[in-house]
Amino acid sequence: MASAIIALSASRPGADIRSLWGDSGNQSSSRFDIRGYRWVQAMIFAVEEINNNTELLPTITLGYTIADTCLTQLSTLGAAMALVTGERDTVSGLGCGRAPEVPVIIGDASSSGSMVVARTLGVYSIPMVSYLASCACLSDKTNFPAFFRTAPSDYFQARAMAKLLKLFGWTWVGVIAGDGDYGKLGIQIFQEEVKKFDVYSKENILHIIKTIKESSAKVMVTFAIESESYISSLLEEVVSQNITDKQWVATEAWIISSLVSTQRNLQALEGTIGFALRKAEIKGLRSFLCRIHPESDPTDPFITEFWEAVFGCSLDQSVSSSPTSLSSKPKCTGAENLESVESTYNDVSQLRTTYNVYKAVYTIAHAVHDMLSCSPGEGPFENGSCPDITHLQPWQLIHYLKRVNAITPAGEEVYFDENGDSVPSYDIINWQRKEDGSVKYVKVGQFDAAEGSENKFNIDEEKLVWGGGQSKVPRSVCSESCAPGTWKAVQKGRPVCCFDCLPCADGEISNITGAVQCEKCPSSHWPNAEKTKCVPKETEYLSFEETMGMFITVISVCGAVITVCIIGIFFYFRDTPIVKANNSELSFLLLFSLVLCFLCSLAFIGRPLPWSCKLRHTAFGISFVLCISCVLSKTVVVLMAFQATLPGSNIMRYFGPPQQRAGIFCCTLGQVLICVLWLTLSPPYPSQDLGQSAKIILQCSLGSVLGFACVLGYIGCLACVCFILAFLARKLPDNFNEAKFITFSMLIFCVVWVTFIPAYVSSPGKYTVAVEIFAILSSSYSLLVCIFVPKCYIILLKPEQNTKKQLMGKVAKY
């Protein structure tokens, strides 16, 4: 026998309340379902308990009729139709003639069978209360308007399953679905796309086993019912191949299945965790189950097969005791007693589905009780009418079933929501091994999804035994969680739980594990080295304390000191021919301007301030124009001096000291006017460059770029003119000529400032300032070395050449 479809009918007291119906031709199962037979007996126990209760239905006696469905949808529907029609050709319903023989059906155990029956009988408003069908699709009141159940919908189980995986951090799991509606629709809720497997052949079982062994997923989730032969075969193969590194997660359909848990070698399956229907205690049920006997229950068509299955003997009187008998079973003695054996049938330690059968009967009884409590004129139907209990219409029973809210003898509140579903509550079961190797079901927690509950797990992890003998929660992820400072980049073409961990870009952080994106830091902050938090940016500028600042300071001061020393040398030897011949007044002025050039570079070092930003560029521009003006004046004097040697020439009177001073003053005044306009209209000012870097660059913004360009352009024009004139005078005769040194110094000067422009534009941060200082010092040293070092060499080391004759070229040459 397989699972049974159970029907109840109401009759007046004194009527025949017990009639078993069965078709031996329909009992096609080769293996007797002992658990299903216990469900039948639990239904009978509940009916008799209610009929003996003088308070619940004092004037009504419940009756029942039982049919075997043989686990096929066709026979399930046929049995249901026979039950509600009394095996007549017509189906009676609302407005279709007489009331049906059976106004309500309890069953079927399977979701597929329940869907077929509920869809058909729902047309006639005949209610159906299932004790085990859990497919979420049956909550659809459009297709199944008369369907109720005392088992929770798989919608809640799938949701609880997802929460369980999240609780233990399992993001990469294998999913195995049965080929029936339970498996397919359960997976639809559990994941977005149904994976359909043809899993009945041995080849496919082996293919699934191979996939499981090769999968990197350490957690296997199964949606299947125990009556589907493949789940038992699959797990037998898992045990056979000793696959011990997987953590199995089971649904309520097989977590306490006797077909699966009878495996002795549980090393592969030990630690299985899953959801089970809520367990309850039914007082007096075990003694009721053990009361039956073939002799006392001859009308029960299932008793013979049940008895033979439990005791392994034969009740057939024709069985011979001869050794040549074809039967391998001994003959039953009649002294067998159910109290003396331990079997699935009389084991009341795990009353889950059995309790749902018990609840189903009581919900119907309470619905009938509410009918009896109806007062004429205050009824829920037309004109306040109440239902006629002697001619009960099924659609009236539906109305009262929707309103049932009662307490069972086990102390649990029972009611149906708007979808006909009962209170969703699960026990969390863990498979642990007994000393003899058999399964021990250990409750390790509970999940309650009832409305108003916290909808959370209550799990005692200390009681848990994990799969594969692990001592802690197994890790089952496609990719390990990304550490703070990185973000998850989904791998193309793979599930969302498979990703690469990429470091956050510059200026971004992630401070949580498994971040899907990085966050930008505020403009005044920058990520730390680990890119886990934003820290204030460091300020950066060219300071005197750092190595570069110290080096530049030393070079600048050295240049100024050397220049001052040369001034001292020239002053001390001011009466010598070489000093006089090189226009001592212009030389002293040029040396003074070079001191200013060297010292003005110091204004570029240090924290930018409003006054320092204005000073550094104007001091640089004016001191360099003064310097170039002096060099230009010296070059012009050299040229004019040789022009004056021509007969009749009196040109030098126009290039005497007063004219030289006036020229230098006018050239310098032009730069002063440019700087005054720049400082007046749009002067340089301190600013911060936040940029995309770890530092805030403190710098002097130019204010007016045009003003800065005019300052540099003016210096460049004077330098070019000076270079051209010096180049023209470079081959003039006589040792008196210094134009060749001016030419070389101005060449260096022009090269430095031409290369300065691109270097200045492309240099970052404080290096922009360093480039400008380098240009100032390089050009200053080029003038100092090229013009004055040769003279100092002669003055100090070759005094014999510091004579008028030597300078005029009148010393004899050897």
C-alpha cells in the first residue's frame, strides 16, 4: 500500500460510522507503505477521539471512507471521484443536485496528486484538506479555491532554506531537484531558473554523482520527496562511493524518511541538516496503533499486507511448511504482537506528518462545530440562514474552514490564512549517528515564519554535527569574500557568487567585507595604504626642512656668497687694468643684480603665503631684467668701443656712463610696470591643489597667466637682443674683448629658459617650484661663471697678465 486518500462524512447518531473501502486491483505497490498505514490509523484515532468527545460534536458522529491512491495521479483522481460520488456517474455540487456522498477529502500526500484532485473538485466547491502536499503552487486560490492544508507551503521552506544558507555563509551550493512538481516548483522559489533532471536511470544517477564529486560546492541542497525512487538511489550511491566531503541540506520531504535514514553506513550522510514538520505528541496513539490484529479487524483490506510486512510472515493458509515450498516466509502463528516489535508503524517519537493528519481531522471537526453553533437568522449565508447539517453542502463547509481558529488536544493553535495554508513552522533536524550506526534525529533549532514572528532562526550550533566530520561550519563559496579595500567584480558568464576581488581605484575605499563597489573619499581626504578608510590628506610644498629645500638653499646661498666675494675682489683690485677695462660700474651693478637673483630663489621655498606669492615672481622678474640690462649695456659698450676706433668717429659720447645708467633704468622700469599691473589686476595667490593624489599641494597660483607670460617674455626679449649683439661682437680683435664670454653665457641662459617652459608645465606639485628655482640658479650661475670667473682667474692667479700692455696686446708673443 502507498499513501492513502482519506475522506470524512457526517451522519446521524446510530448510523454505521465505519466502512473501509479498497480496491485490491489498485494496490499496485510492491512495497507496503507502513508509514502511510500509520497515517490512516491516526485519522481513525482522531475520528474516534472526536466522536467520544461530548463537547466538540455532541450531536454529530463523524464517519470516514478510505481509498488507496497507489501513488499515481490517475488512480488518485479516480479514488477521489468515487469517494465524493458514491461510485455514481454524476458529481453533485452546488446547484448540481443532491449533496455528494463525502463533503470533504483529507489528502493527498503528494503535491502532484493534490493538484489534480483539487483542480477538479474545486469546480464543484468540494473542500480538500491535505496533510503533506506542500507545493507553493497550491496556494493559488484562482486554480485551487477549495484547497486547504495543515502542512506549511514550500514557499516558507524555500525562504527558510535561503536564510539558512545565508546564516552559514554558503553562497556556492549544488542543487538537486526531483522530477515532480514538488522538486521543480520548490527550486523555482529557491532559485530563478528550474534545473530539470531526468534522474531515473542508473546512468543519470552516476552522472549526478560524478557532478557532485567534481563540484567545488561543499553544500548540496535537495528538493525531492522520499517516494521518488531516485533520491533514495542517489543517496545510496553517495554512501557506496563514500563521498564524505559534502554537507547535505534536506527538505522536510526526506529529512526523516525511513527509506533514506535506514542506511547503516552514515559516514557520508552524517551531519545532514534540514527542515522537518513540527513535531507533536499525541497521547494514547501508540496503544491505539498496537491494538489491531488480523483476527479482530477482518474487514480491513490492508491488514494482511501490513501484518506480513511488519512480522515477515505469511497469513495465507495455503502456505505449506514443506521445505519445497516456493514461499520464503514462515507462516504467521497468530501470537504476534505489535507491542513487542519496534517499527516505523508504532514509533511515535517523530510524529510530524501523522500529527498533520490529526490536525486535519480536528480542523474539520471544529468547522462542523462552528456550523452547529450557528443561530438561525444570524448565519453567514443568504438571509442569515445557517447550514443544514443533515444536507451539508460542501461550499458551506469551505466558508467555515476559512474561519477555523482552534486549539488541538496537543496544545497547538490551528487556522488557515487567506491562501488556505497553515501556520508555517519547522523544526531543524540534524542527522547524528547512534552507536549501532543508525540515524538519530536531533532537533537543533526551529524556524517560525508565522505572521508577527521574528521570522528568524533559533539554532543551537553546539548541538550540530557537520558533514564529513568537520568541527566547524563548512565553507562553501565559489569565491572567498573580498576583504576590505577591494570590491567584487562578477565573472562574466558565471553565477553572481563567482567574482574576482579587485583593489579599489585611487581615491576610493571599501570598509566592509564583500563590498560590491568602492566609495570615493572626500576631496580633502585620501585612502590609507589598505584602502579601508579615508584619512586627511598631507599638505605638500617645498619646505626648508626637506632635503630638496636644503639643497636649493645651500646652492642659492653659495651663489650669493660667491658673488659677494667677487664683488670684494673687484673692489679690492678696482684700480687694476682688467677691472677698469671691463667697465667697473656696470660690473658692480651686474654683480649686485646677480646677488638678488640668487637670493630671490629663496622666496620660492616655504609655505605659500599671500605676500610670498607676490614677492617671488616680481622679485625674480625685476632682478633678472636688471641683470640682463647690465649685460646688454656691457655688450653695447663693447661694440661701440670698437666702432669708436675708426677715424673721425665720435660715437662713444652717446654711450657714456650716464647713457648706460639711463638704459639700464629704462629697461628695468619696463619690468617694474609689468609687475605693478600684474599685482594690481590679478596677483598671484596661495591655493590648494586637491587633485587625485594622496597629498594637498600648497602652491602659488599665478593669478593672471598673461601677467606671468609678459614677465618671462620681457626677460626673453632682452636676452635674445643681448645674445645677438654679443654674437656679432665675438670676433672683434684685441684681448680687451669680453663679448665671446657674454655670448656663451647668454646661450646657456636662453637654453635654460626655453627648456624651462615644458618642464614647468609638466612637473607635478612641489616639483613645479623646483624647476623654476633650477632655471633661476642655472642662468644666474652661467652669467657669474662665464663673465666673472675668467677675470678673477687672471686677477688672482695670473697677475702678470693684469697689465695695460697685456690687455692692449702689445706684449711680444713668442
